[in-house]
Amino acid sequence: MKKRIISIVVGVLTIGVFTAAAMDASASGSTASARSKLTIMAPAAPGGGWDGFGREAQQGLRRAGIVNNAQVINVPGAGGTIGLSKLVQMDGRDDMLMVTGAVMIGASVLSKTSESLADTTPIARLADDYSVLVVPAASPYNTMAEFVEAWQKAPGAHSIAGGSLGSIDHLLSGLLGRTVGITPSAVNYVAYSGGGEVLASMLSNTAAAGISGYNEFRDQIEAGTLRALGISSPERLDGVPVPTFIESGIDVQMSNWRGYVAPPGIADDARDEMVAIITELHQTDEWADTLRRNNWTDSFQVGDEFDAFLEEETTRVSDLIRELGL
């Protein structure tokens, strides 16, 4: 409990200190060039997927000399929508990037926030991550087919642990259920705030299965404490010995893409500078190694292509949430 209280206090202080500094900079109108000093907002707590993505970019930008200084700040909460709200308030600030992805779209749609990614300046999509469905080592299920057979007979008895409501984990659980004939509303999905809690729920046998990005579970999968039954990629990933859901006869694939957006209202040349910075990062050997280490798939998009993708993705996620009755 003491550790929990300290974590909450630190999180509140992180938001408060960042918000004050960000608003001061925005109000003064004096923003540094992104090449001189770039701030990357991770709209999640330290240690999460967005935080890791932001820090990988921070290190790559520094080591390649693309920017003189890059810092990562955390604004956690509500599936990234708190960070999104802060970013939208920084109209015209041209030294700020925010990590974003599919999770933020789902959270925005599900919570009906007043802000959306349409209120930001799209910069780039960089990588796709894929989710795995895992069970504890003591589970009686050794294959996806075995799990599905039991799940179909008793959906409520097979709780599935994952991230926040509206997250990729949540959407994937509903999509898997629907595809194998289970009414999405009957899926017993238990939402947690982070991968650590999802892991704990399975290791304590509180949940029958869990869904998260492969990297969240990789150590436990390799150690044999968790067993991966399927992954949401369209085909097997190099270095990831997990069959796809498609291989198991379940026609489901879903990516947890990640990228960057900037505040609204920045000048065209400032936007082009941000795009150039991320493009240069993408072209480095450092970033290629980052993709390999994290088992991410390169999905680089900028400009009109990324703009169109965001529109299509927002429509797709919105439709899926409605179809799943979430």
C-alpha cells in the first residue's frame, strides 16, 4: 500500500510539474527549435509501452546527433487521453512531440473525449507491435484450439486479463471472441492499468489468460512461466516462436501501431522539420536495431499517407468498438 501511495504521488507530481512548465512555455510563446531541444511526451507512466517507445527514440536521436537534446516526460492516465488533452492545449508549440497509437484512438472513442487525434498535427507512424494471448504454465491449454474449445463452452469462466478499457488488448479479446462464436459482451475481460498487473493476475491464477504485447511477456515466455498460444500478426515474426491466430484457424490480425503527433497550430515549416527529424531517425542503423530488439515491425508513414491512415484507423476502431458493444 505504501508503494502504491508513493507511485500515485509521484505520478501526480509528474503531471503537475510538466503541466506548469509546458503551459509557461506555451504562454510565453518562446519555444526552442526542435533540433536544439526536443521534448517527447509519453502519455503513460514510466515503464509502459509508450514510455519505452519514446525513450528508444530519445536515445536514437541523441546518438545519431539528429537533435542536440531530447527529453522524455510522462503524462499518464486514461489510455493516453490526459496527455492528448495537454498536447492540444499547446497550440503552436513547435518543440514538442507526443507518442501515440491505436490505444489512444480506442480510449478517445470509448470515453467520448472532446479531443481526438484529429486535433493534433500528424508527424509519423514508425512501428507496429503485435499482441499475444498467453496462459500460465500450469494451464491445461497447450494450443489455441484447446483454449478456444473450452472458452466457447464457458466464456464467463475464462477471464482474460489485459490493458485498459478500449485498449488493443480489450479490442482483440472481443474480436477473438466474436470470430470463434462468442458474443463479445460475454467475454470476461478484466482491465488492468499495466502489464505488471496483467502478469501478476496470471501467475496467481486469477485470470485464465492474458493479452498484451509480446515484449511485455517475453521474459516469462522464455522462462517457461507463461505459454504463448497465439499472436495477432499476419504472419510469424522472426525470433518469435509463436503461431499466429490465423495459423490456428482464427482469422484475426491486429497491430498496435505507434507513432508521433505534434501540437495543433504549428507552422508548415515547423511540421516539416519534425517530419524530417523522425525520418532521419528511421533511416539510422540505431533505429533498425531498435526494431529488431523489440520485435517491432517497420511501418513508416509520413505526410498524406499517415494522415489517411489516421482517418481510416479512427473509423475502423470506432466501428469495432460499436460492433463489439463496448
